[in-house]
Amino acid sequence: MTVQAEKHFLLMARGSSHIRYFKRFAASTSLNVSVVQVNKVFFHPGYFSYWRFTRSLDVDTYLIPHFAKKRKKFPRLCKTWLWGAYEWLMKVYARAEIAKFCGLIDNMRADVVGAWNGQKLPSSSVAFAAKAMGKEVVYFENGLLPHSTTCDVNGVNCQNSLPRDASFYDQFSGEVTLPQTLQVRARAKAKADGAKIESLPEHYIFVPFQVETDSQVIANSPWIKSMAQLWQHIVNALDMADNPNLKVVIKEHPSDVIRHDNLHNKDPRIIFTNQCSTQELIENADAVMTINSTVGIESLLLGKKVIVLGDACYDIPSIAYRVSDEASMAWALNHIDDCGFDEKKQRQFLQCLHDYYVIPQAWAQAGEENFKALEKRLQQQDAFSVLVAEYKQQKRA
């Protein structure tokens, strides 16, 4: 039995569907796994003794993403006196939650703590508590490829374990058959239809809007914090590019409750379409430009050039092209073929994702294949964990 197999894995989440997944895995594995739904654990006086573990917490910085999300969601509230009271209460609450999770982790004698996402409350408090207690942390999320799951010891999204060194992917052949059918995202709120697919220009850059209150925008997008701001940057970049033939097609995120009707038909070079499938829009585009959406990886799957504006795990030279201001955006839009894209390297990166990194099967429909791969990942006995460990050792040598 391995050292990892002897450890106690405590998997924690708030969502009922995530808890069901964890419980199904716990029932299928020989590992010592416990599952806790965090919103059903209440603070009791015994947890006050763990308050000391919150002393190293810079609570103001820690809660920046949370407050940014709430400001977007409740813009009127943040302009009243109630906002100050809310901020104060949240700072106390955050410390209390961390103290509670520290006590829970300690009382259950966990060695490894699993958190869902880990970039937003309450999962960020779970991860902080585990680290404060000196425990290993593993993070879960939706998979980067269609019908897959993420399980990573570093984090999710731009914080994951995928090396940002393009040479790491030279060891893969890039000849694997990759998924070509993308998952359809459910609509949270009706959007204005916009243009039909047959009316779109023959050549265009596709830009998928993202959910403004998602951690990808709030925490992982250094210079773009709203979709209206992104739209304005595109307008300014098109002006600087000074190419009348440049067209941009935008699709609003189907899961976002915010509508952007006021931006439709505001600039003839920018076309909105919400009735077309994302796959159609990618397939017909010359290139795709995104902050850091999974659409970036989906575009690579479909053989497209990808421009990335924020922090993303696929922000790797020759795989994607990073821009960090309007001037570099204008240059990239006007010189797509000069951005240094390497199709072979892109396929090698995707093969690493497909064959080594992602846990097969989406967690909501997980079965034996998912559970076996997850068991190996948790024990760090899977091929990806071994390859990354060897890579890190070589870098240190």
C-alpha cells in the first residue's frame, strides 16, 4: 500500500451535486475518503480555539474577489451605508468560516483536503484552512475538455499544474483523435437573438463574452473587468488597426444573467449573435479572441488560432498569443498569421490534456473510468503526475 493510499482524504463542497459525486466516488474506492457538505456544518464554541489560524490572513485582500462579485451583482447596495456594514460582517464571517473548517479538518484527522474550485467562497476558505493546518489540498472543477473532470493539486484554471513551458509538450506525438463536438451551455436568461449564421461575414474574429461575476474575470483577468469594457477595447483596437475589412463577432455567455442589448448594432464592425451555436461560430471564424474562457481550448480542438487576453492555462507561446493592452490587441487582430502559432505544438498540448491531464467523464455522469482515474490522481500515481514531477526535477537540476 502506498503512503498516499494510507492517507485520509476529506472532500468538501457546498453544492449538492458535487457532494453526490464525492459520495459516489467514496463508495467506489478503497481509499480512506470522507465527504462533508460545508453549508451543513455549523459553527460551535469549540471552533474558537482555531481562530489563531486566521491571524496570517490578510482579510481585505482575501475578500477582494468576493466583494467585486457582489458589487457587480448588487450595484445599488454598494452605494449605501449598508455596504460598509456588509463588508465588516463578511470579514468576521470569513475568519469564522476558516476557523470552523480548521476545526473540522483537525477533528476528522484529514491528511488531504479536496475543495471545489478553490477560488471563491466558501471553497477558498476550505483551501486556506487546509493550508493553515499544514494539509495537502486538491482542487476539483469542470473538465477542460468536453465530458471530462478536473482534479489538480495546484489549483484550477490558470493556477493548474499544466507547465507553461512549450518544450514540455514536445514529448507528445500530437496524433491522438481529439473531441470535435463541444458541449452546449444552458441559457440562464434569454438574450437578444442578433445576427443569423448565414448573415455573418465570410471572415471574422470570434469573441465569446464571459460571465462578469465568475472568478475567471474577477480574479484571473488583470485588465478587463467587464464585457462592456472588453467591447470598448475591441472598438479602440479596430480603430488603431485601421483595417476596414476587420470584423468581430460576439456571442454573449448563455449562462450570464446580464444582457448587453445596448451594445448591439452600436458599431458596424462588431456583430452580435446569440442564436448561433458556439461551435458554428468557432468553426467559421478566422481566429478566436477570449479573456480566458474554456472556449479557448475548444477553439484549439477545432484547429483555430487563439488570442488570449487574461490569465489562462493555455497562455503558452506557440499555442496561444497573449495580448495585454489595446495596442497589442490591434496588432494581433491585424497580423493573425504573424503571431507564431504552431499547429503541431497545439496538438501536442491537446494530447497532453486528453491522454494525461483531464479525468475522463464529466463528474455529473461519472462512472468507473472516472473513479479509477481519480483514485490514481489523488495518490499521484497517474502518468501526468509522474511526468510533471520529472519535469520539475529536471528544472531544479
